[in-house]
Amino acid sequence: RLQTLGSLDLVGSDGGEIRSVLAQPKRLALLSYLALSPGSFHRRDKLLPLFWPESDEEHARASLRQAVAYLRRSMGAGVLVNRGEEEVGIAEGTLWCDAAEFQARITGGDAASAMSLYRGDLMEGFFVVEAPEFEYWLAGERTRLRGFAATSALALSQTSEDAGDTTTALLWGNRALTLAPDDEGTLRRLLSLMARADDRVGAVRLYEGFARRLKEEYEMEPAPQTRELVAEIRSQVAAPSQSNKGRHDTDGSPGEAAVEATGQPAPPWSDDARPASLRRGRRVGYLAGAAAVAVLVVAGLTALISPTSTESELAPHRIVIAPFENRTGDATLNVIGIMAADWIIQGISRAELGEVVPITAALASRTHVAGLTYLTDSSARIREMARETGAGTVVSGSYYSQGDSLLFHARITDVAGGRVIAVIETVGAPVSSPLEGIDLLRTRMLAALAPLSDRRETHARAATQPPTYEAYAAYIAGMEAFVLFDMAESLRHFERSASADSNYPMPLLASAIALLNMGRLHSADSLARIVEQSRDALGPFETATLDMFQGWMRGDNVAAYDAVVRQARLAPGSIAHYQVAEQARRLNRPAEALRILREIDPERGELRGWIPYWREATAAHHMLGNYRQELREARRARTLNPNHPAVLVLEVRALAAMGRSRDLNRLLEERVANPSTKWPVPGALMQIAAVEFHAHGHQEAAAALHGRAVDWYQAVRLTETTVDHRRAHARALYSARRWAEAETLFRQLAGEQPGDVHLQGYLGTLAARRGDRSRAELISGWLAEVRQPYLWGSNTYWRACIASLLGEQELAVGLLRDSFSQGYHHGPLLHTDIDLEPLHGYPPFRELMRPKG
């Protein structure tokens, strides 16, 4: 197999690299020239001026004979064959060449398959000394194949857009423009796509960069039609976002982000409170997950290892790779240090050499350590890095410039033992191609780490083709934006990475996660399906991540749980354990969730300031009825995060469950005295407290707070007219049992969003409450037949509520079971649902709600 698109590689039938040929540029050039037309023959007298133009015919022919003979010995018999005495070629079917296959697939009309082969320009960076004719030929072939790729990418973009898949259309559009950067037609198409995807800022930035480069390189301006298009994009006013509050957004939280289709229901994590780090631009620990909390694991994009406090407790087989220090003096090369760490992390994970701290945890720990200015020497910083991550082994290193080369130095430190285990032999690489050095560095690092583990054979297990430098650099930039929760910026980088190397699956998986966090569920799901086609290229952690993502999207909580358990096994003690806890809670196993959460330290690393940890801990205690412990956890969360208003929800819920009106009213008065548009607004806190008071038998306090909540929403209604506010107001009226007023508002909202299952669900329960069985059953029937994606059992849950109010207890419990199997999850809000109150004395319902573990 000969790989010529992007990096060069030649592999024999035994799977081994044929380095002898790769080390001889002219003979490799001859082989590549012949391989691009398999089954064809080339006259020797035509080959001579291409490769030996300075030699006379006799010497040139002798050189050709020697080259052919050498290639035959290296490649095996039957690959290079003669036709007569004057012609030589590659026997058909004996040597697979990606460039030849790329052309064949293009000719056959299979553009998508062809583009999976196009990793870069033909023989990128390759040249042959004293062979100008070959160089002319190679330049022409590069241009020709690049043109095929650009045209194919543009066609795939159009096909994706026609199919309604804007995200994939954008990916292919970016790829087309990368391949044909001067093509204004491609630019205009991409700008239009970005505008339709509500990325007008990104479109303007892209245009400005194009215009600047056009002026600098050609002293020209963009065409009039391009300037007119950009002027139109600048003038567009952002359309109002669609609201999509779910059944249990009774607390008025932002819940799910705006989604791509009106009426689409909330994700199964819609009761999540958005953490502080998402609001104030702080890094987020777990790369994604719920759309509201944005916490999902991605291989190489995960979060934090549970730390230990003393060196004697460090896990010896847990390894943290610190981002390498840039000592070149060139800040533009900073990304190389993170690349080196990430590539080594992926190798260790694939080779199963130990527990490896994911890259985002390493980045977060590095930031923490850098802030400790009293750590003045490298050994102290290494010890702190170990304590921060709980890793007994630290890999650290740096890189220097020397002429046109980079020199990488690395060492492995046993922190608990206080000794350097190994110093890796210095690795050099051209500045223009640093991944060559990083890949060799990883190979040497794995060999040095292997004796420390039970593994000995690491190369085959860890061997993967690195992405192109451009793709990797863009991916790293996207990851850095991601941990700051700048989803739009990270998505732009991930799309650029995917465009630069279509065989690199990580930016696609990362893009899917970013899109999920942005509430763009259709696009996220679409990208995950594309990643599924490259499953074999994923490592074990990435595969588990993809399975978790797919479990979520299908509403299969059991499959998602199994996937996060696999993640936790691959990275024991990591934040993957948090995700196991969350999935356990969703499956009605709060005691298990608490056991797992106790293994994680919420005051270290990326968990600092991360509200979802406390949300899960308090939720699990609430489900178990441990309200005093819930209150202690809530107050600890508030102490650690005093400027984060979302922690108030946790304390309010616990106080209300305990009936502590005085303490709760004091909290509410503090919030009213410090008005803010940030969630939770005072009305939301009042409603949370009211429904908890009611659920726990404190009816007088509940009635008073219901009235205050409604009054607050009505008072604000004069200035706040968003859909979100109107929905929250309607829910407040419903909870306060002001049925007629609630129905009036819900009908208005349903008229604007007729396909919204939650609004129809409220209208169904209101019909049941006023005794209109036929109307309630009609809406229940509609909910049973609705075929929207990503419902996660919410439509079935509403049917259970309607059946409960109609007195059909057995049917209601059966529907509840169905909703859980479809993705609806258990949580602390179910017991407050007034529509299920008719079931509270029904034994099957009580058994269904009883915590199982």
C-alpha cells in the first residue's frame, strides 16, 4: 500500500513499513509516478528525462535499471513488471495507491468515499534534487487532484444542504474553500451557509480574512457580488430564539438551550442548572454532556482525575502528561506542546499502559500550577501537578528551536519515589513538520513506559496515523476554546480541523458535542452518525464516548450507563465517575450515585466552581429523603461558589422540604433585594420553594409562595415579553392551581407553537382537570402518535399525567414505565408533580418511584 495524499507511507503485504524505499527520494518518486496509473506501462525513454535529466542516456538507463531492480527486491516479485524491453509499469492489483484510488472513485461518482482518502496534497512537501521535470509533473498533478477534491467537497456540501443537513454542508463547504482558497464562488456559497446557520459573525470574519489576503497577495478586492452578499449578512437581524421549556422546568431554569426546531422537547437532562463556569467564561471540567450543563466526555477531551492530597497516596499507575513547555521564544508554536501531550495520552490509552489523565485535565492542572507563583522550580511544579491529578507518574518535557528544527526533550518522574525513571532520547523534527518528531517521541515514550506496566508489546496496539499538522492545530485550538465554554468558537476550530483532514474523526466527535451543548440536536446527531462510520479509527475511550453520546440521543439510559462505566474503567478515579453517578441517578439509583460522588474531590482541578457536581449530590440526597445532608451539601456549594446564584436553588429546595420557612424567606428576600436577569430569577426560586412545600405537606407556606411567584411574573410581564418568561408565568399559574388563567396563556403559546408536546401536554391535563375526558383523550392520542425526534419519553410522560388525572391508575403507571424506557429519567422533581398526586397511594406507583440503589 502506497500512501501519497498528505504524508508519504509505504507498507508491505506483511503490514510492515518499507523504510528502505521511503529513505530514497528518487526511487520513491519513480514508484509513485508509476503507481498513479496502475495497469499502465511507461516507456523507459520517457522516464529518463524525468528522473535523470543530467545523465547521458547510457548512465540514465543504468540508473533506471538499478532503481527498478531495487524496487522489485523491496516490494516483492510481481509488482513492477515489464512489457517488452522498453516499457515498465505496476501490475494491476499488486499495489494499492490512495491517489490512484481517489481518482477512480471520483470517476465512479463516489465523491464522499473519494474524499475520505484525500488527506492532503499529493506527496506534500516531497521533492527530488536535480529532477525539475518530475517537479513540474508533480506540481501539475497536485493541482489537478486538489481541483478534483475541491469540486467534490463543494458537491458534497450542496448534497448535504439539499438533505437539510446544514452542519455537514458547512463542513464540506469549509473543506472546499480550504482546497480552493481563491475561489470566490465557493466563498460566497460558504458565507450564505454560515448566515443561514446563524453564524453571521463567523461569516463576516471569514470574508474579512479573505479580503485582506486578496489585497496583500494580489492587490485586488473581492467581486461586487461578494461584497453585496456580505453587506446583506451584516444587515440581518438575529431572529428571536425559540423557547422550549420542558415538563419539569417548573423552577424557571434555562433548562435546555434553544433547539433547531420549534416545539422540539427538552433533552432528558433539562432539569440541570447551568454551572458557573458556563456563565463567566471559566473552564468546564467534563467536555460535554447535558445541553444545559454541557458535560460530555470525549476521548482526549475529558476532564479531571480525582486527586489525592499526599504523595504517599498517589496512584503509581496513573500517568499525567504535562503539556510540553515552549522554549523556542516563538509563541505561535505554543500549540505544539499541547499536541505532544495529547498524542502521547492517546498512545498510552490505546496501548493500555496505565491510567492516563485526559488532556483537558492536564490543561486545567497546568493552569492551576502556573497560578502558584511560589513554585519556582520544575520539580515543585511536577509534584503539584501530581497532587492535583492524583497521578504517581508525571511525564514532562520541553522543546527548543535549532535552526529550522525543533528538539524535543522529555522525562518520566516517579513523584512518590522522588526519582526520575527515564530520560527520553532527544527527538528532532523540522519546524515545518513537527508531528514527525511528536510521533517518534510518542513511540519512544511508550517503549519507556512499557516496563512499568504489565504490557510489553505496545507499538502495534498504539500505532495510529497522526492527523495533518493543520488539522491537529485546529483541533487543539478548538479544545482550548471548549474548556472555556466558548462553543461557537470551538465549533469553528473543529470544523476547520475536520476540513483539513477528513480521516481524523476527533474533530467531528468534538463538533457533535459542541453542537449538543448549543442545543443543535439534529446537527449533533448527524455528525455522530458520520463518526460512527469511522468507529475502527477510534480508541477505546473515544468509542465509549461515542456509545454514551448515541445512548443519550436514542434515549437509552441503560446503554449510556454501560458506556460511562467503560469510560470509568479506562480512567479510574476520573470525572467519568461523575458521569456514572449522573446516569445512576437517572436510572433511579441515587445511593449508587452518592457512593460514586464521594470518590471525587469537588475542590480540585476542573471541578472547582462546577455546579453540576453539587446538583447531583443534592438531587441524590433529596431522592433518598436525606434532607439534612442535602442542606449541608447545598450550603457547602454556596460557600465554595458565593457568587453563583444557581446554588441558591439547591439550598431553597432542601429548606422547603424541611419546612424551614424562616430561613427560606430570608434567602428569597436576599434575591429580591438583588434583582438580576440571571437565573434563578426571584419568581423561579419562589415557585421551586412552593412546589416543595406542597409536596411535603406545608400547604399554608406553599399557597403563600405560589401567590408571590405569580405576582412576581405578572409584575415583570409589563417589561419582559419573551416566550421563556410567558411559559414560566403559565407554569406558575398552573402550580398555583389557577387553572383558567393558566389555560388562557397556554392556549396562546400553543397557537404560536402548535407542535410543542409540553404545551399540548398542559392543555391535556387542564382538560382532564375540568372533566373534559374527550378532549383530554384526544390530546393523549395526539401525544401517542407524535413523531418528533429527541422526545426522550416526554410525550409518554404527559400521557401518564393525563391518565392519572382521569383516574386510570394502571394505565398511568404503565405509561410512566414506558417513558423511562424511552429516555425520561428519574430525578428530584418527580415527587413534586401535582398531576401524579392521584397515584400517590397506588402500590405499583410507589414501587416504581422507590429508589432502587
